[in-house]
Amino acid sequence: MEKKYSAAAQKKIGKVMHEFKEGHLKSSSGTKVTSRKQAIVIGISEAKQAHLKVPAQKKAAGKKTK
């Protein structure tokens, strides 16, 4: 099943990725973002803060104990 992001969320993530590709994207600490994965996470985080439709993160399976 495919994850569904709203059009507005996709636009927000696309804008952040454009900043990353231009070399203008900064992390919260002020350092330049060099990782594509980190740029995507920043875009998703900004979309969540704007209350846009973003699917919930997949939860990791818990450890089984004996």
C-alpha cells in the first residue's frame, strides 16, 4: 500500500528539496544540510508543523521476551 501525502504536503516537501538542491537549506543548528535523506525529513517535519496530511511513521516491531 502506498503512502498518501496531501498535495499541499508534497508542495512543501518539494520546496524544501529545491532549497537543498540549490544549497540554501540549513538545519536547526544553522549548518548546511548535505544529506538528501535529512532534507526529506526536514520537509516532512515542516509539513507536519503546518498541519498538512502526512502519513504516520511506521512503528518498529517490539522485542519479544521469553
